[in-house]
Amino acid sequence: MSFPKKFLWGGAVAANQCEGAYLTDGKGLSVPDMLIGGSLNTPRTFLPQIDTTAFYPSHQAVDFYHHYKEDIALFAEMGFKCFRTSINWGRIFPNGDDERPNEAGLQFYDALFDECKKYNIEPLVTLCHYEIPWHIVTEYHGFYNRKTIDLYLKYVKTCFQRYKDKVKYWIPFNEINMAMMNAGMGDLYCLGLLEDEDIRSKERIPVTKLKHDPQKCFTALHNEFVASALAVKAGHEINPDFKFGTMIAHGTMYPLTPDPKDMLFYQKKEHQKYDFCGDVQVRGKYPCWAKSMFADYGVQADFIDDLDDKRILKEGVVDFYSFSYYSSSCITTNPNVEKTHGNMSFRAKNPYLKASEWGWQIDPDGLYYTLMRLTDRYPETPLMIVENGLGAMDQLTADGKVHDKYRIAYLKPHIEAMKRAVEDGVPLMGYTSWGPIDLVSAGTGEFRKRYGYIYVNRDDDGRGDFSRIKKDSFFWYKKCIESNGEDL
Ligand code: BG6
């Protein structure tokens, strides 16, 4: 057995990381517009107001807003069946609480989805990829405020009505579990939650220094679960063919040693970091161990017993489970071990694995393990990998090309791992690798951390004419899709 005939091969981006045009056609500011670039060892910083002297990578990003026709044509040339992107909330409701949507923003996504349709590319749309309007952050404290649920619902219902004949697959929130993974930074990116003193700050704040209050974080996350469930329900009412997916950031973990304490610690963390959000969105209820988990975090979780919310969560379960997977790491109760980076946080380094230039450990077997584990946990639910890839520093050579054999060397065994899982019965519906075209890194704000099959002439000093160049991996991925994953 191999990949299903209608397997959704493609690529994934987020509006804020590629579109640019951050104030064009009436768009309002959203969280990423406020973030100044950093690097592996220097965190991103922000000020509550735009600093006119600073360079903001997402303000122009790779100018997808003006290049989307050219870019979709390149995706079509690779044979994409699916393109995952997000709608930037601030294009539709510039402040988040506006009375009426911004028609110019709606028209942009109309045109984008029409362009996909022209090539039979199925859009998969994330409704909130760290893109909460800034006004909702400063005036409402993001999802900590229940009122934000209504603002979000108004936004998503506007999208469902408008695009009901153009989009079938939706993701209510990107990497919803990131809220609790990246203390402080997760609160801002995922929940739009900032303390008053940070909202008033006159100094640039490194995102790693943001305060993290578990009580507020889990209250806001609960509100996001409710918002997600209400969105799923409303979407199914508007178009019963809509399919909704959860989106969980998966960084597979292994216990570092056979010490039973490490094994139990691993089990607990796997529950907390991944299964917690997955269970709520897929099963429509908090897992049985949620109360002891809240006690661990010192959180008073009365919201978990609210009968109305319980009903809402039950009525709004997702149709498929989608997730991102880049790397794995180890976990141990011993604090004195070597650590490694990842999109989750610092964890113990696995001595058996190599890592990317950003320290993310490369582990295709971890993808197989994750697929099998998820199918064991949610046997009735189709899976989809909606992010995977290698962030690397590409060199444009004298022949005007990018010979990125290291990217192919990363992707090939990951696709082979998917194939093994499919052969073993995993209901995998698709694969959209991250950043098919170079874009701004969410974690560091860099351009030089490139994921694309398509190189974009743009650098971290804001230089470059945005021209596009096909890398060697472009032709490799084309071949992969053409052969439905057989010719790697
Ligand atoms: C995921 C996010 O966590 O990882 C993306 O959904 C992000 O937005 C991707 O870009 C890769 O992370 P980074 O930090 O290399 O951009």
C-alpha cells in the first residue's frame, strides 16, 4: 500500500510570514507586525507602538501580497494539490472589534482562493496563525477576556459566509498548544495576552522576558477552546461539507534514560504538552488527568466544570487532527544535562541525532512514532501533517542557483517515514511542508532561516528585490508529488 490517490501534497505558510503589505488596503496591526527580528541567540523584541527607526521583518515579508499569482503558479508547477495559508484577521477586521469587515481585505482572499482554484489547488485555511489584532491585545487582553470569543466568532463567521464555496478545510487556531509551551511568548503569540505594564512599556521587551501567569494562560486557553468549538459548530451549520482540524505543535519526546522517573516524567509531559489540547478538540472534553495537571501548575480551574462550556466543547469537535513536526528531543528529571533548541523550548539533547544549524534535532523516525501514537490515541480521526521542513542558510551560487541537497536529505526520510506509517494503516490525508517559498521565521524573525523550494531575494537588512528562484529541492518535490511519493 502507498499514499492514497487523493493525498493532499502541498505546502504551508502563514499570512504574516509571507504577505507583507502590513497596512495595505485597510489592514490593521496584528501581533507579528509588532515584532522586531532576532536570531538564534538573540530573542525577538517589541514595543507596544511601532518604532519607526526599527526594521520589522513581517512588514514587507516576501511580498506575497503582490506576488501571489506568480507564487501560486510556481506551486502549481510543483504539482501542489493543497496550499495551507492563513487569513490575517487584521485584514478582515483591522481592529478586531470593528462593526463591519474590511471589503478590500475580503477581496484579497477571494482573489487568492480563486487563483488556487484555477490550478485545482485545495486551500487549507488557518483562521488564526498568531495573528490576533493588536487592538485586541491592548484593549481586551486577548483571549483572557471572554469578549474576544465573540470578536473571533464574528470574524470567522464572516470568513465562512464569504468563502463557503471556495474553502473546505479550516484550522481554527495554529499550534494551539504553543500557548503553554513557550512561557510568555506563547501567551502573546497564541492568546494575545500581555500584562498591563508590558502594554505600557516605553522600552523594547524581549519576548523571552514576558511574564507568564499559568492561571491567566489556562483561562485564556480555555476561552480559545470554546472559541474553536463554537467556530466548528458555526462552520458546519454554514456548510456541512466543511472539515475542521486541530493544529498541534508536535516535538516528539523520548525519556533520556531508562530511569523509571524519566519514563513517568516523559509520560506526564507528553500528556500535558500534546494530549491536553488534542483531547479537548478531538474528544470534546478535558482528559481525566486535567485536574491534577492544573493542580501541578497551581491553577484554579473552575471553568472546567462549567456546564455550558462542557456542552459547547462536545458540540464542536474537529474532523481531523493536523499537526506540525520538525524535530524531537529528550526529557529527564535531571536538570544538569546538555540542552538543545526546538520550536517548543530547550530540552535535553539526544546523543543519537544530528541537528539543523538552529539546533533542531533531525528525527524522521520520530515522525513515524508520532503518527502511530496519534492513531492509537484517536483511532477514528484522519491525520494530516501541516508543517515539516528544514530551516537552513542557503547560498545563491555563481550559476544563480541554490543547490540545497541538505533540504532534500531532510525531507526524503520524513516522507519515507510517512509512507511506512501509511503502510501500517495510519489514515494520513495529506502533507504540507512548511514554507514552500522562503519566508520570515516566526521564532527568530530571520529571513536567512529558509525553508523554501523557492528562494526569495530578500535579506535580514531589508535588501533584495523579492525575485524568486527555483532551488534544486523544487524539482525534487515536483518529482515526489508526480510519483505520489514513490520517486524520492
Ligand atoms: C511553527 C509555526 O511552529 O514553526 C510557524 O507554526 C513557524 O509559524 C514554524 O514558522 C517554523 O519555526 P521558525 O521559528 O523556524 O519559523
